[in-house]
Amino acid sequence: MAHVLRIRDLNTRFDTPEGEVAAVNDVSLHVDAGESLGIVGESGSGKSQVFMSALGLLAKNGRARGHVDFHGIDLLSSSNEELNRVRGARIGMIFQDPMTSLNPYLTVATQMTEVLVEHRGLDSVAARAAALRYLEMVEVPEAGKRLDQYPHEFSGGMRQRVMIAMALLCEPELLIADEPTTALDVTVQAAILEVLADVKRRLDTAIILITHDLGVVAGLCERVIVMYAGRVVEQGTVEEIFYAPQHPYTLALLNSMPRADRGAAQELQAIPGQPPNLQRLPPGCAYRERCPVAEARCIEVPALREIGAGRLKACHREQPA
Amino acid sequence: MSAPTAAPILEVADLRVHFPMRVGGFLNRRDVVLKAVDGVSFALARGETLGVVGESGCGKSTLGRAVLQLIAPTGGRVLWQGTDLTTLDRAALRDYRQELQVIFQDPLASLDPRMTVGDIVAEPLTAQPGSPPRAQVRSLVKDTLARVGLLPEMINRYPHEFSGGQCQRIGIARAMIVRPQLIVCDEPVSALDVSIQAQIINLLRELQREFGLSLIFISHDLSVVRHTSHRILVLYLGKVLEIAPADALYTEPLHPYTRALISAVPLPDPKRERGKQRLVLHGDLPSPLSPPSGCVFRTRCPWAAAVCAEQAPLLREVQPGRRVACHFDAPGERAPGAAAQ
Amino acid sequence: MVATVKHETLQRAAEVKGRSLWVDARRRLLRNRAAVTSMAILSFIALLAVFAPWLSPHPYDEVYWEFIQAPPNFEAAHWFGTDGNGRDLFVRTLYGARVSLMVGILATGVSLLIGVTYGAAAGYFGGRVDNLMMRFVDVMYSMPFMFFVILLMVVFGRNIYMIFIALGAVQWLTMARIVRGQTLSIKHREFIEAAHASGVSNVRIIFRHIIPNVLGPVIVYMTLTVPEVILIESFISFLGLGVQEPLTSWGVLISEGAKQMETAPWMLLFPAVFLATTLFCFNFIGDGLRDALDPKDR
């Protein structure tokens, strides 16, 4: 079965006054229909830039090289017109801050129907009916009335639901959600995640969930990719990553997280040091300086190797601890 | 976490912070009151951490500031070691500033970008009359920087030259340099990377153990709060819905809202996360300008009954050390929406 | 991770120098060629003004009967020619620079001192104090300031110090408004709250925290005020109310030169070029400063 999205050997560089920054290094991944892939990482991991590069949304000083295959279309070599046809219609995007993604001067109805008229060629009556259906699908109460309201009249959680509805309007094959619930209250977050799970089930949408929150990933995703300093350091199913992490960073991340189901008696095992500074990366493995089991051979960048079916890790060691 | 000593060092009684506001257009102006904090009471012992949790608009940040008198409370009392801080004027309060400190959410924004780290950390000392001589202050600053895990040689650097986690350590150093007895931590790790959060949490716990600090730990992140607090207070629209020891709150939440909150927290454990039962809350948070009558939570409570709209429930002790504001002792055992007992 | 190092070692470790935001801004400014060139030109003009007496063999008030309204003449060292009274125009232009630049800078300085303190206090204290203070500013604003300046000149005489005061008294109003606006936008920031929580007094918060953080727009505005003041002074002089003879300013020279534009164009040309160049330079520097101090960059 063909993948919905396949990224191979993606490399992204930014030109800054202080020199060239390698934000994404040799990243490869794929996602299939009806599957949810979690991309986990902290600041500097490059997790957002991978998809900004793939969708042609890089800042002016960025350059991306590699292959990004979306149903046979190579996105990296597509023109802006071709990308515009794909973005919004076949690939939906949800960002962290719903307020900046919604035009405050247009009603929700206008913004939603605009997308439908543009990409699906619907007339305005049909478009409005479709918009209403999607708002109801994401459980916006009194959807009919709220269609004619402006973004600022919605609470944060409601706005995010509107964003999801807008992203789903054209029934995209792929949904990319970048920290969609980070700014939301925990009860609202749980509801939004259920909406996403529901959408995945019903429309067979492939979902890529970019987040730093491992709890969210555990609930929604089947496969997980862990990134650090612009590289993939581990990949596996969600059970493999959480119950048998193979990379020291993944293991350390899991051990350093406070959990709501564990008491405070155990001290958190904090990862020492600072998140990587992409402008001044140490030679070799970027995690080396913070790794409790770093060895002499870590002075060489470890290759991402396959240790099982779909199971990858970028570490010289056999065991993570 | 080890049990703190018993006598309360801080007692807050019926604290209220109300903001009068004008809403409406030109022709239909109305005067309403935003009750950000509406009758909060709790006690805090020396060496204890009280976690304050709640979602947006619950008033937790306002509560923290009101305890420190950074916002003037509209009513109630704040007894710090027996003295009611609400009755003191600005000059008298200054004497207490060294005992009560605060750490903020945004590490970089809480530091003056035009001052060196050394000056920032020294300020609580130098702002008071009778501050020690410069050389001594400088030495103290360096010691404090080292104590929070920063290199003392960085004393002349500026905030923008540090990472988020380091800036938060600077903020902690500033709070610690005057050897306070209470620190209000307002979302101290929310803006930090996950791997750095643990560092700062561990640092705060160490400092608490070493100096016998009392902490009020305000956060929306329930996983972090469980790990840092001895007791937890749950706020909703300015009212306390439940107070309980941390472990008890999480293993056996009593208030419907607490149950909804705890069940919504994502667990980094796929089997448990997918298998768990979530208590779904319907509807939106009501506007703080027009809170529901009676119990403020009733519009979203699956077990709301007629009495909930008529009377606001009092915070009462249903088990030793646990207080809940609900008319029913075991709301979950009634069918949702059933008639009042 | 906490460093457990001996106390003495801590104290002795060499301190690392910090890189303040001003240093960053200065670096950005120095990369702006227009600004750097303007600063160089302005410095040059200022030097000319300072060393005026030594740069020309002619005193500024001496009358040369053989050279009444004479065009530029290199043998007699009248490089810019002479004016209607036979005085050397080169040295008078440089003395004019002294007056114009001094008026510009000092009047702006006066407006700065009054405006910044007033605006920061109004913005910081807020409420009724702010209301009262800014209503006063509004009232002052509504007065026709030109009229006010002329009135001062007429009543107190054409004293150069009077000019500073009059111009400064007019310019501080806008400065106060700008500073008040900036103060409002930062007074709720967390580092100000932290200062409150540390028991810092109000006065100290204003001078130590608020003012340094609003200086960015203030500095930019200053570089735009200086040319404005110079122009106003020129205008007053044009009207005949400026500095007293034999002292001169560019405004006076331009005024005289304009009258003789057809017959002795050099009388207008040289002071006008100096004035225009100076104004351009201040404007370019102001632009450069605004870009350099833009808070979005940090």
C-alpha cells in the first residue's frame, strides 16, 4: 500500500547572520491512511521545521533538500500554485495558536465557505451546509448561530475546534497538527483529542501529531518518532517507545517526566544540561554532552539503524542505559 | 514527600478579589463585578507546598498575587505568622517583602532586560534600606547563583544571553537571596522544555528541604503539581472546590470537577491512557462575569440537581484532611441528573 | 545539577563580560551605512563649528569694506564670499552652526529631561494622577506654540537662553506623551511585578526599570526633534526674532540670503546646504537608530 506521505532524506538549512543553521538533518518518515504518527521533540529538535519544509512554508532564509512524496507528487519541487492546490484541500494543517491562524475580520462562515468554494468548487449554499456539518462534527454547540460569529467571540478551545473543522472541510487525506492542544486547558485538550481520534476512524485520515507532550502521543498515536537536534533518534510503535525505549534520550525523557499516576516520593531524574543550540552543535552525537552513558565512540554521529520491523534508533550502544 | 511541621505559617481566610468593570456599549452600560477570587480559605505550614490547580480563568494567578498583596484584596484576611497583611500599608508591607517572594511563569519576561544578572539578583537586597556593603552583596550574589546551579562568572551577563531554564534559575536566585520563608511560584515550569522542567522541579524541592521553604505552587499542569505538592487546592471560577493531600486527590478525587480533571490528564503510558475512563464535561466554562447561581460548577456537572442551583455548597470536611464543596458526599453514586436526596 | 565548589574558588573565578542590549543595538547601527555616514558628516560639521575661529583668518563680526557682498574669493580667503555688510560668510556659517546645533541639542535636552520624567511618572502612577497630568499636556498642546514662542521672545528679549527655554518648553509635550505610552505598555510586565515583590520603591522602579526600558523610542524621537528645533529656530530668525546681532544662526543667514537670492546667491546657498545636510543626517541617524533598537530583534 502506498504511503500517504513519504519523506526521504530531508535536510533544511537556515541562513542566519551568525552562520548556517542545520535545522533538519537526514530525516525520513512515512505515514499511512488511517494511521496516526506522533513526532516528539523539544526546542531545537526540528519537529516543526520538517513539515514547514515539506509543505513549502519555510521562512525566506530557509532551504530544503530531499524528497517529499505525497501520493506521487513531489512537494519539494512543486510550484507554488501546485502547493496551493494541495495545501488546505488534500493536506489540512492545524497550528498551536488558533487566533493567529484565523482572520479576525471575517466571520467563521466566510472563512470556511471560502475554502470550500475555492478548493471544491461548491456554491455558497452547499458550502455553508458543509461548514455547518463540520462544526457539528467537532462538537461546537449551536453551530448554526456560531457560524456567523467572529473568531474573537470564541473561547480558546472552541477556536481550536473551528480550526480543526476548517482543516477537515475538504476531507484531506492528511492532517498535520502542530501542538494543537498545548495552549488549551486539560479538559478541553482531552475533548479535542477525542475529536481527532474520531476523525481518524471515520474518514481514514492520516494524522501527524507534532508535540512535546508524551501523554498526548500515548493516547492518540500508533507510531512515534523521537527527534533531537534536527535528527530522528528513535522510531517505533507507541508501545515500543514507551515500554522499551532504545535511545538514551527517549529513556531519559520518560524518566524525567512527572506523571499524574505516580506519587512524588520518587525523585525525578532530570536530564542535565541545556537543550541543543543548533548554532553551536558539538561534534558527533548531539546528545552526547547530556547523555549519562556517552562513550568515546559517540564523537561520531551515530547512523539511524534498523533494529526491528519499522524500529529505528540512532545510537552506537546496544542498550540505552 | 516528607511531612512538614504542623503549625501554620500562613492562614488565608475568605480571601476575595473582585474587579468592578463596565461592560456594554455606549447606551447600555452596566456595572458588573468580576469575582476573580471569591472566598478562598486555606492554611499552609512551614516547609509545606500547597499546589493550586485549575483551568483558565479560575483565578489561581490572582490568588497568588493577592496573597502577596501585589494585588489589593477586596476582602478577607491573609495572616502571615499572625500579622494580617491586608491591613498594612505599602511602607509597612516592605518590611515583609524579604520573607515573601515570587517566581513567575515567563522566565525571560520576569528579568529586566537592561540589567545584568548580578544586579537583578541583588535587587531584593539593595532595594531595602540598610543593605550590606557592595562587596558583600556581590559575594552573596555569586554564592546564590552557584546554589541554583549557575556559574558565578556569569554575573555580568544579560538575561537574553541565557536559555529559558537558566533564566528561571536566575529568577529563583533573586527570590532566594533574601532567604524568604514563603515563595509563590506562578506556573514556574510551564514555559520550559520538558527536560528542563525536571531540573527546576528538583531544584525547588532541594531548596525547600534545605531552607524549610513554604511554597504555593500554581500550575495548570496536573502532572507537575502532583509531583511538587503536599496538598492541593482545586479552584474553579474563583472558588475552592476541593482541598486534599496530593496522593489522595489523584487516587480518589471526590469532587466531580476534580474527577473530570484527573481523568483528562494524559498519561505517558499507552495501555493505561487508552484504557482509562474519562469523565466528560459538557459545555463551556461560564463567563466569570456572570457565574452560575448556587454551585458555580453546576452547569457542567453530570450530577447537578435542583439544590445545586439554589445554594452554593460550603467547603466541608468529608474525610480527615479532605474538604470538598459539594452538596453530595458521593455524587458518582447517583445517576446523572437524578432528583436531590 | 548544582555546582558544589568551594567558596573561595567561586569568588576568584574570573567574571565573564556580558553583552548588553545596547551593545547589540550599536552593532546593528554601525552596519547601517547611511547612519554611519551621517554620523561622520555631523561630527565633521560639529568639529568645524567648534574650531571655527581657527579655521578662518577672519573674525565673524569684522567688516571688510573692500568686499561688501562679494562672491567667493580664494586669495582673500573668503571661501564662501561675504554678506551684505562685508562680513566673511564662511566663518559666519560656522558660527551659525554653533548656534543652530547648540539650540537644537540643548532645547532637545531640556525637553528630554522634563518630558521623560513627566511621562514616566504619569504612566506609572496611572489613575487620576495620570489623568490630571495628561490633561495639562493636552491643554498646553492646544496652545499655538509659535505664538507662545514669539510672545516669550518679545516679552523677555532676544536672549539665546530664552530660545532654549521656549523651544524646550514646547517640545517636552510630545516627549511626555511618547514616554507615557511606552510606560503604560511595560508597567505590567513581569519584571516590574518582580520589583514590587522585592520591595523596591516607586521612585527607584521608575528610574531604574521603566526609564531605561523606554529609552529606545525616546532616543529615536530625540534625533528627530533636533532638526525640528533647528528649523523652528531658523523660522524665528527668519522672522527677525532670533539671536541678536552680531551672533548669527543658519536661520538668520538664510533669511538674509533669501533677500539677496538673485544678486548674491552664495549668501543663501552655503548656509542652506549646511542646514539641509544637517537635517538629512539627523533623519538618517534617527532611522538607523529606530531599526537598531527595534525590540522585535531581541
